[in-house]
Amino acid sequence: MDCDGLLCRFRVRVTPKAKKASVGGVHDGALKVSVHAVPENGKANRAVVASLAKWFGISKSRLAIVSGDTSRQKTVEVQFASDAELQSAMERLRAAAE
């Protein structure tokens, strides 16, 4: 995760059309995100944002996919509200990588 203050960016590896939606694990240095949605008309991207927002416990409006709209590899940007929220997110990411 690359952070500038409370604004952070990290990579995700998306698996669309998954049987089980989940967030966790690492693939090639990126957080793995599996979603039920199909990769057409932005459905999978919206599902990724919703899944990550729920996982971090923040609103969807504070998350954005900044690159990789049509790729499985995406860069996500998150605006955290406080240092405590950022630290909680870092702990979640570390735990997911184990």
C-alpha cells in the first residue's frame, strides 16, 4: 500500500464470475478480490468497490478504481477519514497477505 497522508493506493487482482465472493489473499503482490458479477458494463468494477468498502468498513464513495478498468489487475485508491481507520486497514491488509 502506498500512502500520502490518508490517501492510499494499492493493487488488487480481480476474479469476476466467482462462485464465492471474497476479499483476501495475495496474488503477484496484489490483494485478491473475487466477485459474483460479470465483467461487462462495469458490473464487476462496481462489485469490487462495494466489496472493498464493506471489507474496510467505509463508504463506497471513498473508494475508486484509478487504473485497470478492463483488466484483472487494478489500482484502487482509498481516502481514509482518520489515522485510526488507516491503521485498521493496514492491519486487515497484512492479515489478508498471510
